[in-house]
Amino acid sequence: MRSLFVPAMAFASLLLAGCASAPNAPTLTLQTSKDPEAYVQCVVPKFEKSGMTSTVTTNSRHARVVVSSKIAADNILEVYKAQNGGKVFLYERKPLASTFKPSRFEQVAQDCL
């Protein structure tokens, strides 16, 4: 009985470690000449045109766009007001096969700079 318990616990801890080690650093950081509100007004229609549903939250210095994903964690785009425009942070979980070319999420973010 004990010989089955130890490998099962090791496997379970590896699975949980994968969940706990989610990256907190942005996958991409961009600079834009637009303020957060204008940038969000550009990206949201493009996300919707691409079939991505998004939820937007804003305040006076910051905007956050959460794009739902069916296969991974939600993708997040954050825009902070900067001295000469805005600073854009992308948090994206890409499947391994798509790491060689920009995703549609990343393309939309760059198109609106």
C-alpha cells in the first residue's frame, strides 16, 4: 500500500507545482503614445472582430482588459498612464506550438500602438 502512496503523492505535488508556478511577469511590455482609454477603445473592437470576448475595467490611470481563453488561463492586457502616452503589459499563456509566431492577442495589442 505504501509503495503506491509515495509515487502518487510525488505525481500530485508535481501537478500542483505547475499550477503554483504561474508567471507573474508580463510576457510582453509595449509603449504607446495613446492614453489607456484610447488604447482600450482600439483593442476591444479588434478582439471582438477576432472572436475573442473581453471584459474591461478602468480607472483614471489604468485600464485592464481580460480576454477569455477556452484552453488556458485568461489573457490579460493592462495599460497604465505614462508621461507621454501609456505602458502596455501583456500576460498571455501560449500553447507550446504557437511560441514561434505572435498570437492574435499579441498582434492586436501591437496593431493599436
